[in-house]
Amino acid sequence: MGEGNPAGRLTVVPYVVGPLDNRTYLVAWGREEGAIVDPSFEIEQVAEGVSRLGIEVRYILNTHGHFDHTMGNAAAKRLFPDARLIYPREDEELIKRLVEAASLFGFAAEPSPPADAYLEDIGDISLGEGALLPIFTPGHSPGHFCLADREGRFILVGDLIFAGSVGRTDLPGGDFATLYRSARRILEGYPPETALYPGHGPATTVEAERRSNPFVGDRATITP
């Protein structure tokens, strides 16, 4: 990230963390203020980036409530106590059970602090002169949200869409038909060049997923 933000745009910095190939994102307005999205394993990586860039973290955001996207909430809140923790109300029970869920997969975790606000209630999330727009996209979990750049240049899609795949729907509260409708809302509602930043794996684009995603693309072979 260069000095300042001459383009007047939000910047996305991905961090690859933990054994599940998670992506935690730092979304920042230049070197001024930012948000940490889906704090997971190895939150110290993100904290080092924040310190190096001199960014004020205003928000800690969860796209959904699964443990590998929320297990860093407590550590992030300790590191950035003035940041507001915001997650989906619909997934609050999942977040309350994150310690138990993590242990089932062999991981140790600590409980998440309670939300300072819910994604369902807050509207746009302002960062500098930019903003993230919460979009309700259930299916992978009951309360899953995507977070879209107000300019439509990128979307943090959590575990809704991956490069060439989609989030699993065999966990409690998952539903493929619902996920399919949510994914199509994203793929049909944004320009082809819009970048998609998933919760696992590499970034992709609306165009790439419409063209070739076998689950939710234009020629999907597996549909509800």
C-alpha cells in the first residue's frame, strides 16, 4: 500500500492464515483507518501489518459465524480495544459456540466478545471517504453476509463463493438452494471485473465465476 490514498479508494490486503487456508482481510482507506474482516488464526500477522501501515482499526467484522472466521475476535479486540465488533445477529448462536465447534476440529479457541452492533442494523460501514455495504447472502450459514465496496470494485464474499467452488452447506443451518440464490444475486448484480475475495483460497472475479463455476455459474451443472 503506497503513501496516502491518492486514488481515493479502499484497499484490500489479504493475509493467508492457519491450516485451513483462511483469508483474513485488512480493508483500509490509505494509511488512515481500516477494518479487519474475519479474524482467524495468527491474528498477529494482521496486527503487524496494521502497525507497519499506521492504520487506526475502527471495525472488526465477521461475514458469518463459523469458528474459523471468528476465533480471532477476542485477540483482535484486545489488540484494538476501540474497534467495534460487528457480526450477523442470525449467526450469534454459532459464534457463542465457537469454542465447542473449534474443538470438534481439533483447534483451541477462546470465546468471542459480544457484538457492539449487528450487520443487519448498521447500514454502510464508513472507512475514510469509502464504505463497505453489507449484503445478506445466507446459505452457507443462516446469517452469512458479503461486504461490498461502495464503488462496486470488490466484494468480500466470505464462504459464499470460492474460485471455482462454493461454501459447504452440510453444516447446521446450511442450505444449497439458498446459497445458490445468494451467489446468483452477487454474480448477476455486479460488473464482470468486480473482484471477489473469499474466506479461503485465491481471489477471483465475477466474470470468472459466471463463466466457469460449476455450482453457481451461468452454465452450472449442479443446481437446486
